[in-house]
Amino acid sequence: MTDFTFRNSDLIRHQMYSYSKAKIFTLKLYLGSSRMSAAFDKSGLVVPGRNIHDSIVGFIAAAPSPWPE
């Protein structure tokens, strides 16, 4: 299992989410430098969404690794 940290460096409140098969989550990111993590325990492509900044697109490829965490 691997954690992925989402960092908010805006001055705007964010809420991140994913409905991807590899990982479903909903995370609130608060003002400033607050951080939230999601544990990825399945392989696959995760496409996170957010409540604002719809033009920004990102992808997370979750895959097994031979290296220890």
C-alpha cells in the first residue's frame, strides 16, 4: 500500500475526489499548505477531480514496485 499526498498551495479551499476503479476517495484540502493523503492499494489509473480548476488535469498511475516503501 502506498500513500499519495495532495498539497494545496492556493488560497482557495479545494475538495479532491476520484471515482476511478483503482481508487475511490473524497478528500478536503483546506486553505494554505494543508495536506491530505490517500492510500493506493490497487493497481490502475486514477483520475482525480476537484471542485474548482476544471481545466487542470492530472493522472496517477498506481502500480506495484519491487522497491520497499
